[in-house]
Amino acid sequence: MLQTRHTLAYIEDAARETLLPALLAALPAPMRYSDMQDLVTEVFIEDRIPGIVCRPTGAVPEGGGQLGFAFPFRMGAARVRSAVPVAAGQVTSYVTPWEVMALAQMLGDTAHPVIAALEDIGHRTGVQIGLIGSLAMKIVTGLGYLRPDSDIDIVLRAEDPLMLEAAQADLQMLSARTGLRIDAEVVLPEGTGVKLSELLSAADAVLGKTISGVELISRNRLSEIMSLRQNSVIAG
């Protein structure tokens, strides 16, 4: 799971104490002042926020990975963030974007008014919708990650590109109706993430994000990848 982007990972308490110095040292330089470090320490240790599996920016333990930690406060317009390498054994549990969506559905309007509309879009189009970003962190922690103008970040899975086209149209209408910017990424069958708008564009190639970096994916290769899911559904 430390190789799957957007997955939330909770780490054991002892590991938090061990990782704290590296976490503070990895804060952006303007944020490495005493009061900010105290805030980061409190949320990291006391509130036990999860990390987000992300692309390693340096060496990681064998079998491990890197977790990015986003905090429920900002310095100016910038979200306070840091990232540290972790060993697999330091992680106690994982929560996928699809599981966050399931939790949000149970919470109802207390999670966010947009959840019901996203759930309806999923049912209507057949697309699976997962939650990531600030909304996901707000749902799993209950902390103040969201502002009224915060983007809604989601990930999508679909068995057929036509489902994605229908979902895109519905998401655009939802965005226009609510005034919220909805940023959607499609998770391809082999795990690469592609922006929904790029995937459905006429571009000859799209930018794909993986745990190891980014790559340009040609339309021909994209068709091959998308067919993997369709073939697996037929075979099943």
C-alpha cells in the first residue's frame, strides 16, 4: 500500500516520536519557526493525523515509502506540509479514497453538502468515486482542513470510457451549480493517475502520475491500458 498514491496511512505512536525530528526538519524553510513547529508537533502527535502515500523525494527504507503530512492550517495561502520516509512496519492501517467516500456517505451532510451529489453521480454513471485532498482529511480527522472556497479533489474508476464522459458532464454541472472547483483524476487499471479533463481531451498524449514519477502516455498506449479493465470485467 505504500506504493499506491492517495492512500491514507496511520502510523504507530512510537513511530511518530521517532519521525518527528525529520518531519520538522522537512518543513519548508519559512515555516521552520518555533510556534509553527509547536503546532505541527501537536497535530502530528496528539491528533494522530494520517499521512498520504506519495512519490518519494529521497531514499526510503526497503519495502517502505514516503508519507506526506498536510496540516489543518496555513501560512498565508500555503498549506503547511511536510514529508518523511517510513518503514512498512511503522504503519498500522491504511484507508483508500473509496473507503473515505464510504465513510463520508455514512456521515451524510455533516461531512460536506457535496457528498450526496457525488454519490448520485456515481450511481447514475456507474463510475466509482473516491475522496482525496482536504475533504478526505477533514472527513477522517474532523479537523479544519476545508475553507468555503476549497477545491473538491476526487479520484475515479470506470469500466468504460463512456462512463467517464457521463461523469465529466455531471461533475461540470455540479461545479457550475455549487461554485466549487472539482478536480478529478482517473485511476487507470495499472494504477497510473490521469486528469479526467486530459483523458477525455483530444491531446495525442496525456500526463500520467505514478508513485515513481510522471510519464507521457500516448493515445495508443492509453487505449491498451483502458482495455485491461474492460477485458477483466468480461473475463469475470
